[in-house]
Amino acid sequence: MLGIQEVARQLDVTMRTLRFYEDKGLIAPQRVGTTRIYSRREIARMRLILRGKRLGFSIREIKEFLDLYDVDPEHVAQARQLLMKIGERVSALRKQKRAIDQTLEELRLLERQALTLIDGAATARNDDENKHDD
Amino acid sequence: MLGIQEVARQLDVTMRTLRFYEDKGLIAPQRVGTTRIYSRREIARMRLILRGKRLGFSIREIKEFLDLYDVDPEHVAQARQLLMKIGERVSALRKQKRAIDQTLEELRLLERQALTLIDGAATARNDDENKHDD
DNA sequence: TCAATTCTTTCCCTATACGTCAAGATAAAT
DNA sequence: ATTTATCTTGACGTATAGGGAAAGAATTGA
């Protein structure tokens, strides 16, 4: 049973973030008076949330997972929805990668153009110098 | 030389978007009085902008790109700077790709877990049915 | 017991990429 | 000349994921 500050430090998030997720209904720490107290369960939930974030899911999507998790102790329905979302995410990421590759290709082109230009200028300068050498 | 509406239709964007990009300094159509007039150059720039958008870049990033194209490659020093910026861009994009690959890897893991769980549940259900079949 | 922390809620702020009015100003058409 | 159409600027709205500061309540330490 930890205070908000301790949890924030352990998870490397700010207290604001913990309150924010609570406000969004992702966690619900107990209270002692008005003060928030985090059980091991809440912290485990937070770790799930943070992983979801790392994987690029929105808070709303993460909430959907968690809600389902609560309603479905068998986890089967949850797993199915998770699979769907994973599929979406994977194809989005692959699309992003293709876009990056195209851009890299374009940049390589532009790079070659710049190099050619610089090289051309250097050659012209050398020609000029050689002319003086005559 | 086209009016804003015609350009918007040709490029399939709204007039608001054209004004927005102008406000952000990405394009600078001429004016006849207060009315915007788009030359072929502006439209070409717009096509570059839209390509950047399709590739998932922010407007700020696209502006940097356009500024790069603007760095008139007549001058060698400017071409060198162009090369530098291209280098930065390339390594940024490669880093992004690596991040995406890591995320994809994690997603694959999660996917396998979900599949295993669903499969396990199905197997359990079938066992249950078979039990009834006895 | 009094002051210093800690914690709380509330509210406004940020950035991104426009959408959506609103109110004027022009321009074209009749 | 007047209506209608087009264009202009300005400003507020939207979603996301919190940041930051104010101001009051509760706890802790000397």
C-alpha cells in the first residue's frame, strides 16, 4: 500500500499522470480520507496501462481492454478484442514503415543530387586551378 | 493562375487548409487586392506538402523540408547544408524504423499470448463437451 | 502548537491540424 | 444599382495526454 508519490517514482510517471488516469477511469485507488492509496493490484494495472502506451494504444483503447478484463475473468473475449486491435496496430505500423522507406528513398535521391552538385563545383574549381598551372 | 476554390478542388483539400498552410508559412500565393492567386509554383509546393502529409510528417517537418528545397542548390555551401539536414533526417527516420520494429516484435509476442489463451479456452470447452458425450 | 510538507481539487495551458461559424469586404451577374 | 456569390480575417471548437499553478485541507515533525 503506497502513496501517490512513491508509486509515481516506482513507475516513473508524474503524480499528475496517475490522477489523470484515475480521472479517465483506468484506475481507482482506495482513499484514506482524501489521500490516494495504491494497492499492488492498482500498480499491476498501471503497468498494463504503461505497456499499452508503449505499444501505441490510446488511453481510450487501453480503457476498453481493462474494462473487458474486469467483466471477463476468463479473459477470452478480452483476448479476442486484443487480437483485433493488435491486427490494426500492426498494419498501421507496417504502413508507417513503408512510408518511411519511401521517404528515405526520396532523401537518397536528393542527397545524390546535392553530392553531384558539390562535386561538379569542385571539379570546376580544380579545372580553374589547373588552368592557372599551365 | 487559379483562385483558391479551383486549387482546393484540384488538390482535393479545403480552402481552409490552403489558408492554414499559408498562415504557417508553407506557401505564399500572390494577391490581387486581397484575393489569393495561386501560380503553378504554389501548386507544385502544395503537392509536395500533401505528399509529406501522406507520409505522416507534421506540418512543421514539412516546412523544414520545403525550406530545404528552397535552399537554392546553386550554391555549394547551401548544398552542403542540405546534405547535413538530409543526414539528420535519414538517421531520425532510421531510428523511427527501429522503434517501430521493436513495437511490432512486442505486439507479435502479445498476439501469441492471446492466441494461446483463446486456444486453451476452446480446448477446455471441447473437453467439456466430450465429457457430456460420454 | 505552529510551521512546513504533502496532498487535494479546479482550472487554464500546450501542440497538432484543421472545422466551423461570423461578420465584413469585394466581385460578378443581372 | 442591387442582389448574389465569393473571398477575407478572426476567433472559438475538437481530440489527445497530460503540464503547471493556485488555493485550501490534512498530516507530519520539531
